[in-house]
Amino acid sequence: MWKMAPDNALNGEQPPRIETAVDIVAVPAIGADPRRTWLDEDSQTPWLLTELARCIPTARVLFADHGHLDSQDDLDLLAHRLLKWLLEKRGSTVRTPTSLVPDAEHGPDITLQSLRRPIFFICHSTGGLVAKAALVIASQLTSRLGSILSSCYGIAFLATPHHGSSYLSAPEFTKSIQHLMRLKHRIPPRIQELFKPRHPYLLRLSSEFRAISADIRLWTYLETVDSTLSIADSEAGTTIDMHVPITSIRSGILGFEHEKETPLATDHVGTASFKGQELTTRVGFTDELHESVTVAIRLSKLTDAPLDVDMEVMVQVNGFFEDTARGISDESPLKLWSTKASLREYLANGPSSCLNLRLQKTAGIPASIYDDSSLSSFDSRPTSAHVRASMDGILQPRETPIAEANRPETLPHRPPLKASRSFMGHTSPQIHITEPAVDDYFDVQPESGQDVKMSDSQSQDEIGEASQSETGVGNIL
């Protein structure tokens, strides 16, 4: 069962302060100790109490304890327990009689101020899967549990296997994992089955979490140093050490656009406390968390203004019916009747009621006021009757002889060509191809005297023949 460990259980801690304005929920791995998970090597106090109390004095740290795990438990059951436990702790933060809001499930201790109190999650290993499942479940609830999602402003995932882990799901590594992570309780096989790489449940969980995490700040810290796992060799009777990453880099990344990914030079267990040289990274994370807490507190004090989206959004409802004015047949055209209604009215009454209301409003209007133009006719394709009618000449009847006599004769645009001209082939001129007498085509050779005389005599003969032909033509005429 979920519970919050007492704040004064360790030395140096202070009792809870009612003046805090934000909750930082530390979710360890499933089966892990709620406080030892966050301890440094040389400290007995979780760093969440020492550093966050100094940097963010308005924050209250809540350590979630998974408690004893039953064989029938799964991630959804753990998520439901986390929501109920967290809502109970938030209800006891501030008790102002004037702001009490009755809740049928959790009594009158739930206040308006506590419902708007900002929440930040810091999750290690498989505890991140429980936090994701809790927020997804909260998004589907309309009770006070749904306020957990609306109040969540950020989540830090420390080596969380979003897409599964081969070593967390393998039964042969169960004892070695329990020893490595110092688990108080053994993980049930039903939950261990869900840790298989790319399990359908994990894929669906990541998809649903993507849809609700757009306004949530995400920090992702990855392990880059292998952890040592020991398995027993039954044949040799010895143990074999394996150096493997518990959560691979691919599995530790969500892949969201607003996700900030930071690799850490430490192993799976060391990511919970930013072990080793990553203390500077822890200081940077604390500063970023402080900035987000300041913004979240300011936003939580703002008054919500209702947008009335369901009344502003209009839905157009269309109804189709047959026009029976010309009789009922298979060829009756379809008519369209449409109306507009608000989204609230549409969801409450349905499309049929909206159309009936539209018909009732127009029932008293005389038919002469509107004609068929107000109703749209839809003839999507020609029917068989139209095809037969067009073939028989019914849709387009021939004109009577009187109409044909009265119709003016149309003149062609241009006179047709004569048959002798239109079908007469044109003779092509003869083409003579000669080759140059010299090798160089572009060189012009001078004509000799003999060639000039021969050309003159040829031209005189041609002139004489032409004059004789003209004389013969004149005699004929």
C-alpha cells in the first residue's frame, strides 16, 4: 500500500511545513526503498531533502513507497494507488474551512487550493513507468484524481526503461537485479513480464503519455556506465559476472520534441543520486527545477476563465431525403436539408433532433416564399431511365417540320475548296546535287576564258529559242 515515509525518520530532517506551495514526489523503482534510493555514498540523508530544502524552500518532498507487492499487482494497480495516496497527502496540506470542496470518494478534506497545488515528479528506473501510468489514468478521470494531471508541471526520468529492458524482464537475472538495486521486495512475475523490450503495454503507455505531456516539462537522464550482474553457472558451480546496461540509451529516451536528454557518467543505480562527477549536473538540474517551480506557483494562482468552446463551436448537420413532389420512384432526386447547431446541443440531442428542430421552425413558412432553389438536388450519376430516354430521343425530341422551316439557315464560316484544288497533289521541284570540283569547298576558282565563251554562246542560244517559242505562241493566238 502506498504511504509517505515520516519526515523525521532520519537525522537532520524537519517536520512538514504548511507554508510550502509545491509538491515534489520522489518515486523509486518498483520494490525499492523509498529513501535509500536517493542517498549519496557518504550521506545518510537523501539529497532531495538537503539540496531542495536549500534551493527551493517552498517545496515539500514526498517519498512514495510501493510497499509490499502482491502477485496480482500490475502497473495500473500501482498507478491507481499512487493517485489515491497523492490526493490524500495533497488534501491534508492546507485546511481552510471556507475553501472545502465535498468529495464523495475522499471526504470533505479536499480543498480548492490543494487541487491546484503544483506537482513535480522525480522518478528512478521503473518508478517512472508507474508515474506515467498514473498521469495517463488521471487524464481519463473526471473526479478529483484528474487534478493530478492538470497540476503536474514537470517530470524527471532517471534511467527509466520506457521501451523495456532485457535484464529487468529476464527471470535468470531476478536475484542479481534485486541485489544490485537493493530492492526490499521482489518484483512479481506479472509486472516483470511487462518489462520485456517493446512490450505492447509499454508502447501504448508511451503513445498515451505523448498525447497528455505537451504542457509538462521533461528531463531525461541516461546511464552510460555498465552495471555488474552475476549469474550462476549450474554446470561449473560458479558465478559469472556480466557488465551490461540495465536501461539502454534507446530505451531511456522518450523521443519527444520537448524532452531534454542528458547522459550521466554513472551506472543504473548511480543515476538516482547523480553519482560521482555528475554532482555539477545535479546542481544544474536543481536550478532548472527551481525556475520551473517559480513559474508553476505563479500559474497556479491565476484564475481560470471558461472558454465555453462547446457553445462557440458550431456543427453543420446535413440530411438527405427524396423529393416526392413528382411521385415516388427509383428515379426521385435527392434533396439536402441542413442546419447548424452548437457542439453542446449536437452532443446532447444528436443529429436527428437538430434536423427535426429545423423542420419544425420552417413548417409554418408558406411554400410560395421559397422554391426548389433553397434545396440542393444531387444527381450523382445518370440513371438507367435517363440512358434509355436519351437513346430513344425522349430527352431531346426532334423538331417538327414547321420549326425546321422557320429556322434560319446557317452559313459556313468560309467556302469549301474545289474538288480539283482540294485533291490535287502539288508537284515538288527537282533537286540536283553536285559535288565541288576542288578539294576546298569554300575556295572560289576563277573562270577561264574558254568557260566564259562557252557560257556566252549557251546564253545566246537560250535567248534565240525563247524568241522562237514566243513567235509560235503569237501565231497560234
